[in-house]
Amino acid sequence: MAVCTGCSLLCEDIELVFKAGAISQVKNLCRKGQGHFQALFTQRSKPMIDGQEVTLDQAIGKAAEILKNSKSPLLYGWSNSTLEAQIVGLELAKKLGATIDNTSSFCHGILMERILTGKIPTSTLDDVRNYADTSVFWGADPSNSHPRHLSRFSYYPRGEKRQKSYEEERTCIVVDVRKSATARLCSNYYFRLQPGGDAEFMEALLTVLDGKIPKTGDKKRILELGSILKKTEYGVIFPGRGFVNSLQDKMNLFEKLLAKLNEITVFKVIPMVEHYNTRGFNQLLLDKTGFINRVTFRSGIAAQEKSLVATAKSCDAALVIGSDPLSDLPFGVAHALAKIPLIAIAPHRSLITDAAKVVIPAALSGLEVGGTALRMDGVKIKFEPVIKSEHSSDEQILTKIMGAI
Ligand code: SF4
């Protein structure tokens, strides 16, 4: 049985047969996971310096030299690395006096911090399967981002207290700006938002939960939603990237909504982080430094940078691992990164490997390398490699770079 690291659900029930260098049979893998496993055989990166193929040791030596000579290095990525590799990465950041961060600075970090510090109540996905009667996907479309979410945990399974499941005992609600695939699935419970209208919708919902008529929005529909939430026995809100991007500095309003819901019934929150070990990195940083992201060791002790955009614009070298900030991050950040010496530790060719001064090929973390990671709900999942690989793991590469500095 294999674990899929295609998303933060880390499905543990995958059965695979490989024949003649290809996947010949699969069981329980979704289409996204299928693409993830197929990546084992596509566009693998090679050790390079300035676009010329070199040996692995030469690439590692050059990476160490760049980092050693850098006055303000940035170590970025980590959400697709095992906990074991992240631990070495954190040691490297301390040794270099570097800033370390993952992708959550631009998406779920602001919410994850509240979850990990206990300001917002959370639960496990196993509790969702066993007890939840209402799941609210807010700015999230699990049918595409986490394709087995509904079948394994939130809608279709028969849990300990939800034997009648989606036919009678579970309600799936979608609050979103567009009618997504998940919204079409539970069309009676789709609540449309205006782009950027999450805070206003939340305020209207709070008014309804206070027993009053809202002044804005589709009053009838918001009253209907309020009534479903009040009747819920065990509810879970799954905020997606759309939710976080829209709400930003108004996250206190969400805390207020949860406090109100929990006066009436039970409501928890599980952030729909996308990469398989995003939460692991945030938890590790919190445990070791007291911050969940944007940690800098510039002054010798851990401190938090105000903005990753500013850090990316002021750093003079960057090591990027398991991530492609040139295609994922805002243009200003990508533009600043493209101008400095980049070291890319990556299993595949991508924009970042094409732009990097040094490319270090890595094994596909989770598929060619075993280790541990935290699922989106914080449950630790251990996995073994599903296929043998000639490539080094992130952990081995980082350890060699440390040794060479
Ligand atoms: S839902 Fe996610 S972890 Fe599960 S099989 Fe699909 S991609 Fe893999």
C-alpha cells in the first residue's frame, strides 16, 4: 500500500503496479494523484551550472559556494518536502543566518497561524468522517484541489455517527464566487459571493445568527444558510485559497463568526492547504522558532520578517526547493528572484530550473523517498518510497550542502 503525496490529503490506500518503467495498474488513485505518480517519468532535471550539465558533486559544491558568499540568502519552498528534509533546511537557515519560508506566506499562513496557536478550533478529518453533518467549502473546490476529500471524509463516507451519510445525514455547502465543480455537486447549497465579498457575506451571516435580518446581500439565501448552520450538530468549515485571499486582514471577523457558531453548536475549521506538507513546515517552524513563516536568522536569533515580498526583493541569493516561485508568486517577487543567483533543488524541469544558476536534481519526495509529513488536519503520516531511485533525497542534498559550507 502506498501513500499519495499529490495533495495534502496524503491518501494512504493507494495500490500500484509498475511494469516496464510505467504504471500499469492503480487502485484508489484520483486523476490528480495519477498525474502526480506519472511525473516520475517526465522531464527529470539534471545537475547544471549556468545551463551546462555537470556532476552532482560539482552542482552541490557551487550551491554551497553561492550560499556561503551570500550576505542575505533566502531558502524558499519546503511544502513538497518531507519533515526530515525541512528539519535539515531549518538547520541550514540557522547556519547561514538566512530567511526561510514556504508558500503559505502567500495563501493559508494567516489562517494557519490561528489554527496552530489555538485561536480557531480545529479537528481531524477522521472526526469529520465520523461525526460531521455539515461541511462548508468556502472559496474551495475540493473536486479539483483535493479530489478524494468528499468521498473519504466529508460527504459520501458512512462514519461512526453518520451511517446514513449524504443521502440523509450530511449536508455539503459551497460558498464561492463561481459555481465550481463542487458547487454543482451540491447545487441546492451553493451560495454565490461577489468577488472580494467574503467579509460582507460573513457580517450578514453574523447578523442572521444574532436573530436579525441582514441589511446586505441575498437576504433570503443568507437566512436559509443561517438556519442550516444553527441546526448543525457537528460542522466543519474548509477555507480555500479564495477565502484567505479575500479576507486577509479581516480574519478577526472569521474568529467572531466561529465564536458565534460555537455558542450555538459545534463548528471546527480545517484549512484546505494544497501541497502535501505545507502544514508540516508551519508546525515545525512554530515548534522551533515561535513563528509559522517568514523566519529570519539574520541577527543570530529567530525573528519574523514583515513581508516575503520585501525579503525576496532584498535577498542576494536564493535556494528554492520543491517549488516554482517564478510561476506561482506575484510578478514583483518573481522578477526580483530572477535577477539573483538561484539554486533550484527540483525533481523536474520548470521555469525555476531554467532560470537557476545551479540545478540540483532531487528524488520525488514522497514517491522515490520515504519520510513523514503532516496531513492538512495535522495528523502525521509516515510513508515509504514506492519506487527505487538513483536520485538523492532533499534531506541528503541539504546535508551535503551544509557539510560543504
Ligand atoms: S486526493 Fe490527493 S492524496 Fe488522495 S489520491 Fe488524490 S491527489 Fe493523491
